Amino acid sequence: MDNPTQPNLHEVERLAMMFPDLPIEAIIKQDILRVGLSFSEDSLRVASGYKPKDYFIFSFDYVRLEDMEEHEAYRAPEEIKMTGGPYNLRSTITSVRVSPTSPYRVQLHEGKLTLFCGEVYLADLEFPPIPEYYKHELSSGKKISEIAPAIEWGYLVYLTVYRLCQYWGRDEECRFCDLNENFRQQREQGRPYTPVKSLDDIVEAMGLINQHDKVTKAYTVTGGSITKTLEGMKEAEWYARYAEAIESELSGRWIAKAVVQAFPKEETKLLKSGGYQIYHPNYEIWDEKLFDWICPGKARYVGRAEWMKRIVDAADVFGPEHVIPNFVGGVEMARPHGYVEVDDAIASTAEGLDFFMSKGIIPRFTTWCPEPTSDLGRQDGPPLEYFVKLLYTWRTIFEKYNLPAPPGYGRPGVGNAEFSVSAFMDVIRVEKLPQTSLA
Ligand code: SF4
């Protein structure tokens, strides 16, 4: 495309020229995640035949539910799949974050679902199909889509079994996180939003998925942190029971993943013996000083040094390539205390990537979504340049250590990736991967 006047596309093209061996699909995907999507009324009407946003954990929206005049929250799709357009995009799946003022607008054009950026036609779109298993009901009367929603174009069953976090209030909750606030707003809007999902509901839901679905390949069990106890159990024991219950009925049917706190080694073993294959002890941010500001609860109850040590120790239990801690891409530039310069932020994050990847542990990232009800509030996140440099840095270090594609994330590579909340899987060069098994 020649000289687009739209500022976002101008920047996309500038960065695509600066990093010619990054796929432009990944750059556009990061920009959409960074600023969100708006929807025309007619595109929302079409969306009713597709899988809607199930609000599987956080809100991941740039406005509150109550401020969505077109009620996009109830009608927007979980993801979009872009293809074609002036850049001839290969298939690119991107999570939907509602932002009614975003220049990236989903609309019907000549009878087709399309994506525009300002006035510029950018791509043809598909919305995700409603999973076959959503037709079935649980005996408790709960909707299966509430108990066991699918994301990543159906690849991943996302089991947020505890929708609250015991880190509570601004002195404990991670500052980017709206888990507790999202729970409150969903309940206020009258949605069924189960705070603690029962083992019976989960096992029944997974049984129905096993019977009626062939698309799902992995499940994630997660939820808020348990600093004290829940139902009389400590966190590792409480979360371990979910894999135990699923695996005792349907052993090996899915790749089992746990996104929970970084535990001491003995407690980590409970997860492994429960049946989880992948452990995500998310460290959120690498920078030492910013960790204490961004994650005050984790800093106070565990401490940064101990948190990072536990991640490394977990490699002895799960094997390094099965320890995949997440960080929140971009939160190290949050105002008022974060980095101001993109290159400084990238240098800090690269240090953490090198630390873990040199040990065979592969951190991955989600794209920071400054939600209005999080403590950091609705602020502009980092510029696109930050995310493009992060993708480039992540891949450079990943290739330096000759690491395999992380298991449990679907297919790697541009045109293949299903992971939808950052483009790290899209930028993996399949031809450079070591010859190990991929999942
Ligand atoms: S540990 Fe932090 S990120 Fe996780 S749910 Fe609690 S407040 Fe949110």
C-alpha cells in the first residue's frame, strides 16, 4: 500500500520497513491489541451467529461494560481472523478488546465482514464459530460457555475456576489486573458469573466437550491467587484437584496447563502429580523495582527474588520447556513510574528473557490492556514501536538458545498461530525450530 494517510497504518508501514523479517501480520495484530477494536452496528448483528466474548478471566476491554452504548460486550465476537486486503494478510487471529473509539473498525462492506483502519480497507474477516459443545447443558443448570469457554479459535478450554483473587485492594492486587473488578461489573450487569466453579461442573463440562468436540487440544486451569486457604486448602492443593479430577476421567485427552502462583518446589510437585503438564508461574514484569510497584501482593507475600527462584526450581519438576511464565508486555512503561524510553523498557525485559531462556524456560507475553477498572486505569499503553521491538527481541533470544515452540500453544508461525493475545507465536520461524515434537 502506498503512503497511507491513516496514522496507525503509517506507523505499521514504518516499522515493517525497519524490521523487514517480522511478518506485517504480527505488527498489525499488536497494534489492534494495543488500541482495541470498534464495531459497526451491522457487524454486531452478524456477530450474533458466532462465538461471543465469554469474558473468560479479565475484561480485556478498553471501556467498562456499562459504558458500551452499542452493548458490544454482549455481542462482540471473542476473536477475529484477518486475511487478504491490501497487504495480502495470511490468516491472523486476534483477540477482541472493545474500544468504541478505535480506528480499527469492524464493519460490513459490500455485504462482507471487513476490517477498516480509518477510511482504509485492511482485511477480510471471519468470526469464530460457536463450538459444537456449547449446545449442551450442565445438570446444575449452569451454561457450559460460562463454566468451560473456548478461546484461541476453539483450541483452548479456559477454566477460570476461581474468579476472585485474595490479593485485595490497591496495596495487594497487581496494578494491571481487573479480575476482582471485572467480577463485580459482570455481576452488576446480571450475568451468571460463578465465583468458584465446582469440580462436578468442570468434570461434566469436560466430558461433554470430549463427546462433542474435536477442536480443543488443551485446557488451562487458573484463577485468582489464594494467599490463605480456599475450602480449607492451600492454593497448590486446591488447584491440583481440578486436573486430578479431569485426568482421572479423561487421561491425556488434552494438554493440561495451570496458571497459578510460583510455589515452593514441594507444592509445585502437587500440580505435576495432579496431572498438569505445563506450569505458568507468571512473573508479570522483570524489572526489580517496578515488580514491587506493579505486583505489591506478590512482592509482599513471596518477594521478587524468591518468585524468580521458584520459576527456575519448577524446571526440575516439569522440565524447563514445560515452564512457561507469562509477563504483561508493555506494563513496564506504565505511568507514573514505568520506563519512559522504549529502548530502556526493552533492555530490561530482554534481560529477563535471556535469564530464563538460557535455562530452557520460555517466557511468553500477553499484550497489556490498560483496563479502566484496574489500578493503573485507562491510560495509553506503549507505542507500537515497543511491541514490535519486543517481538523482535523475544524471537532473537528464543532463536539464540535454539528453543522449541512452546507446547500447549497451538501451531507456531505466521498464518498458523491461534494464540490471540499477543503475536509471539506468529513471529516464530518454523523453519528455524529444532526438530522436536510440537503441539
Ligand atoms: S495475582 Fe495479580 S494478576 Fe493474578 S488475579 Fe491476583 S491480582 Fe490479578
